[in-house]
Amino acid sequence: MKTDERHRAIADILRRQSEASVEELMQACGASGPTIRRDLEVLAGHGVLRRVHGGARSLIGQGQNPGYGQRELEDRDTKKRIATAVAGLLADREHVWLDSGSTATEVARALAGRDLTLMPMSLQALNAAAEHDASGSRASLLLPGGSVIPGELAFRGPLAESNIRSLRFDTAVLTPCAVDFRDGLLAHDLDDAAVKKAGLESAARVVVAASAGKWQAAARVLVSGLDRVDVIVTDRKFSAPEKSQLENYSVEVVSV
């Protein structure tokens, strides 16, 4: 296995069980003990796991949402396809609000070098969008202010919400924690939901970027119904009744 493949395999194992030994991971990854130990140190540094004597322990408690470090390793190819499709929906010189999370970071990478004005809602997305292309071009960046959440490195709080609402965006790109046909877009906590609502309500068009897993995910805090969404970019395959529901909401679906 390549390094990134081993990291994803280790993260997947520790999502399914609370602890794994070095020997168990050696067998699962077909790698030597020193290689696995180096992998564990790197993953621990990214907040994916906790290093313990003889192995590693999962940081995901019962029913808890995986941390950013672990989510960043999951479904990377899907997130890149979604990000490419989202970038294709945005015209040059648009003003764009971009949500936080691992999918949003991939979108920021896809927008690096574009002639856009962008407000990213996390430091990861900010750093990704700050990269320039071969010609030296880069997006114009706006910072929302507010407090930064440890681990997620996402902007939150009344100052961030106020600054978002003081502006008008052509497009808001939302990456919800969960999506369903009954409730629409959901977040895991009130602070995240408040920031997402501010971005959504400040934009003329709402694009939702959500992998298929988000349609089976559980979250408790309502952000918005699907009636406020203009475009959904996803790898989920919808049934005929689901397609009819989306058509009733006048939601365009971009499949990746």
C-alpha cells in the first residue's frame, strides 16, 4: 500500500473498533512495524487517533462525529469530484461564501487561482484557496472573523455571523453535516448551524456539496429546508420518487 492508502485503511479500522495493535495494523496493511508506527505518529498529529502503548486508540466515542483529521482521509476521490463540479458552476468574478469542513477544503483547492472573491469559513479552506496557479493568479479572500474552533479550525460566533450578513454573495456553497428529504440541511451543533444559515441567507444562489454518506448521516440542528437550495452536487443515486421530490423543490442535481 501507498502511504495515503495505509492512512485511510488505519482510519477505517479505528472507525469500526475502539483500539488496534501495531501487529493487527501490520497485517491489515501489509507493512512493517516501523512503517506502521510512523503512520500512527503522523495520524495522531493530525487528530485522527490517539497513540497508546503497542498501538492506537480511536478518538470517536459512541455516536460522536469523527474529527476533521479523520474525515479528511475519507472519500477523498468523491470529494475531489464534487469539488471539481462545484468549481464548474461558478463564474469568474463571482462573490462566493464557502462553508467549512473537509469537502469545503477540497472546493477551496479547486478554486485556487480563480478570479473570484471568496469567504472561506475555515483556516484549512483559507490556506487551500490562497494557493496561486501557474500564472500567479489567486482568489481574493475575505476573512469572516469570529472565534476559531480547535481541531476543525472553523470560524464561529456572533462576529462571524454579523460579518457574513453584512455582505451579499452571488453563491453560497454549503457542506451540511447531513441531508434528508424531510428536514433538508442539518448541522451537528447550534454554532455551526447559525453560521451556515448566515451564509445561505446572504446569497442569491445556494449550492449544496454533499457526498452520498451525508444522506445517511445523523445530525440534530436544522439549517434549512430543501426549498432554499438551488443546486445539489452529489454522488448519490436517487430513486424515481426522490427525483420527483427534488423536482418539486426545483432543485437541480449535478451527479459526479
